[in-house]
Amino acid sequence: MEEILKFFLEYKEAIFIIILSIFLGIEVISHVPAVLHTPLMSGSNAIHGVVIIGAIIVMGHATDTLSLVLGFIAVILGTLNVVGGFVVTDRMLEMFKKKKTNKNNK
């Protein structure tokens, strides 16, 4: 218990910034209009390419099995997030295309 208290006292500024960031993020996200939500989320999912690169670097420097497994899981989850973001963006853009009309059904 004493070690936990010492940790909090030593890093109180960093902990305060993290907590403040969480509340700020919730406040900003809750005020995003529904029309912008899908494109913003699709774009932010694409940023997970950075996670993939970091995970590949971790896997390259892995000295034990745990690091290798965690890096592999991060690569898989990051890739799923990137692909999912692009799929959502593609579906969203399909909604704005004009539908082809059948010439027989005028």
C-alpha cells in the first residue's frame, strides 16, 4: 500500500493530466454531431497504423515469448481496426452515391 501511495505522490502531475484528458475527451466526443461521427471515427481508426508499426518494432526487439505474443496480438488488433475503419468509410461513401435506375422501370 505504501508503494502505491508513493507512486501516486511521485507522479501526481502526470496522473492529473491523464484524468483531465479523459474528461476533456469525453466532453469533446459527446458534442460531435451524428453526421460527423462516422467519418471522424473512420479516420481515427486509420491512425492505428502507428500502433501496427509500434507492434512490429516490439516484435522485432522481443527477447521473450510474452513480448512476441503481445506484439503479435497488437499487430492483429491494429490491423483489424484499420481495415474496419476503411470498411466503415467505404459503406458511408456508398450512401452518398446516386442509385442506378433501371431503364425498364421508368
